[in-house]
Amino acid sequence: MSDTTTQSPSEMEELVYDTDGRRVAFTLDEELYPREAILGAAYLFLDRCFVFLERPADQKVQVRLKTKDGASDPDALEVLAGEFANALLDQVVRFRVAESTGQLREYAFARAFFTTPAQSSIDQLLAELDDEELEEDDLEVAVPWEQDGGGQ
């Protein structure tokens, strides 16, 4: 990128970015930001920007965002950079939570899908009532009236 200006750390402490007036670029370290989180954040911006990814060095990913309307307003680019930084943080947290709860989630799914379903207590009670009704018929309601002789 030519004529690149770097924001000072005091202007944007969270994530340093470069801009050339037409696009915003971030060089991210994969040790701080997992690749899956970087890709997730980039995916969230596909509807608003052109997203370009590059690997300038080992364990580094460069993300460049260029607005689709070609706007070169410095304030709009700064807002875009801030929104990407927030999306990246969100994706990092999601990734870390998914990593830490993966075994629990797998256990819950395995238990839900691979255990024999127990009959619910309501189903059991209804089945017991049906059995009792078939055994006891003091009023002989279950006998059709043709057999009872009531129809003649």
C-alpha cells in the first residue's frame, strides 16, 4: 500500500490499522487472534465491504477492507475499522468459549441422540389407566349392545 498512514496507539489502542484513504488494513497475529476468529469476523463484513486476506509472514494474517461504494471518507474508514475490531473480539470470545465447552457440548449431544428414550411419566400414567380400564368393566360398557341383547 502506498501513502500508508498508521494510526497512533493513543488514537486506537485496541487494534492498530493502516489506511491509504480508500481501504483499511489490519495485520493480525494468529497467536492473539485465532485464524477461525479472523475468518469469522471477515465473513461478517462480506455484505458491506470487499474483504481481502493475505499472509505476509508466518502466523500473521493481513485483512484489508474496502467499502463497496468506494467511499474514501476517513471518518467512515475509522468507523469501519472500529466495527471490525469489535467483530474480531466477538469472534475470539466465541472461539474460546466453543473450545472450552466443546467436550460438554459433545457429551450433551451424545446423550440426547444415543440413549434409549425413557417413557415420560405422563405416558406411563396413561398406559396404566388404559390397562386398568381394559381389566375392569363393571358396567360392561365395553360390550357392544348387540351382544348384550339390548338391541332386540
